[in-house]
Amino acid sequence: MTRMEEIKARAIAENPERKKTFDDETKRLKTAVLVVELRERHELSQRELAQIVGVPKSTIARIENAQVNTSVQMLERIAAALDKELKMSIV
């Protein structure tokens, strides 16, 4: 178990309600990494991606900084702007 996993486990053990907070933050971080990697693979700046998607640069920045819960519709717009398809699954 990594140090981070130990800290998370201890925090959840102390207050089980923290699990939702950790889970929500993990989802935002995964989305942020996905968008950054996709944008960088296309060699685009945040401003360029924002222009293609039709949103302010600040929207892309907030997504990439994990500051917002990104909607499925926004992810679809980003994917479509880069000729990609959004695929989802429930596991």
C-alpha cells in the first residue's frame, strides 16, 4: 500500500463520509488527465482547444485543473472537436 493509500484509508476509517469526497475527487482528476493527454496528443494549447470546442479558455482550464465536475455533454463536445468518440461503461 502506498503512503497515499494509507492516508486515504485512515481518513476514511476515521470518517466514512470522506469516501465520497475521495471518490468524487478521483473522478475529477481522471477526467482532467484524460483531457490534458488528449489535447497534448493533438498538440493544442488550452486556448486552441477552447476555440475548437466553442467555450472560453477558462472552461478548459477548470476541467484540466479538476475544479469542476465535467458533464457528459462537455466531454462529448471535446471528443467530437478532436474527431474522437466518447464511450462510457458502467462497471
